Amino acid sequence: MTNTSTAKEIHSYVLSEEKQQALYKRILFIVSISQILGGAGLAAGGALSGVIVAGSSFPTLSLVGGMLSLLLIPVVAWQRRSKQ
């Protein structure tokens, strides 16, 4: 897509009420789903933290969190390498 066609497409969204409404609904849907999934992840993490602390202690929770964060380093490196 060239700059000219991109500018024309953007201009058509500015002038068209229907396109603005469709874009608004699409963006609202994406944001809503992201918030739902993010909130579910936070709730699961909080529940798991509670279970670990109830079964052991805060230092154990700290060690488990540290180990999990260290496990993410190779995953992120692998992800970056596969994109290049």
C-alpha cells in the first residue's frame, strides 16, 4: 500500500459515518476482549499465589516467581530469534 492510497483510505474514514462506526465497534471489541483476558490472567495468578503462600511461605513464593521469570528469558530470546 502506498502513501497515497493510505491517505485516501484514512480520508474515506473521516468522511464516512458508517466506516467510523464500524471502526469504533471493531476497536471496542478488541479492547474489551483484551481486558477480559488480561483480568482472567491476573485472577489466576493471584489465586495461585494464595495457594503457594497458604501451603508454604512468602519466601517460597518469591523463589518460585524468580525461577519462573528466569525461565522466560530463553523463551523471549527464542521468540525474538524466530522473528528475525
